[in-house]
Amino acid sequence: MADCPPGFVQFLRAAKAATYAAQGGDASVAPALPDSRQLEFRDGAFLYRDIYVGMFRFVGQEVIYLGERALWSMSYAGGLAPGVAHDAARPVYAFLRRALLAPSPELPVRGPRELTAEIMRYVCSSQGSLHWFHGSESIHQNGRAVFELRFSGGMLA
């Protein structure tokens, strides 16, 4: 990933694996915004911050700082597909976290291009590079869409 600061891609992968996808409490910090959740991961001069609102439907933003300067960001919005009952969320989001732990080598901002296990199928489609990208992902259960998300972002400088 040419033109990224040294260590950036490795940090991005580590930060994503240590925050939402890990579902551990270690990354949670007091949120800056009311009714939001905030996750952080720090390594050396890099800081990753993910702030989102909502649960079954949500919107959020990830920012990576190098020192005091915002370097990279990604916005996302999605959640359970229309008509999917809230009690279906637990297995869907567990499968999403599994997908997020296996990011695409070409663009490690969400999950792999495809992941299938038992009755679930995750699909991620994206365009661009870490400098400027957008895409979408979905999860299907028994062929029915149960989760959808859109994302976009890139380098800020």
C-alpha cells in the first residue's frame, strides 16, 4: 500500500482486530458523544478511534491519528435489513465480527470478499485503495439478506 506512512497498514489491521471484531471491553472508553459507543486502540504514535451510535441500525466513523493529526478516516452506516427481527441480531453480528477478523489483503477496511459458514454468507464489494475507497457488505442467511452496510473513506492528507 504505497504512500502510506510506515507501519500504517499493520496498525490498521491490528486496531480493527482489537476493537469491535474482538468484542472485548478493553477497547471501550468513555464516549465523547451522548448515546454513543467509543472504541480506541493505540500503538506508538498511532491512535485508532471508532465512534458509533445505534445497535440494530447504526452509523459511525473511524479515524486514525498519527500524533495529533487525523490521517485516515472511514464512515459507515448499516445494520439489520428491513424486516429482520431484533432477536436475530446476535448470530448475525457474531458472524460479522468473524468476517471482520479476516480482512481483504487488498483493502483491509472491512472483511474478505466472501465468507461462508453453515447458513450464513458474508459478501464485501469495494472499489479504490486506502487513499480513497467506498463499498458495501451484506450478510445473507439461508439466501435472505439479514444485514447491509455501506462504507467510504480514505487518507485525509
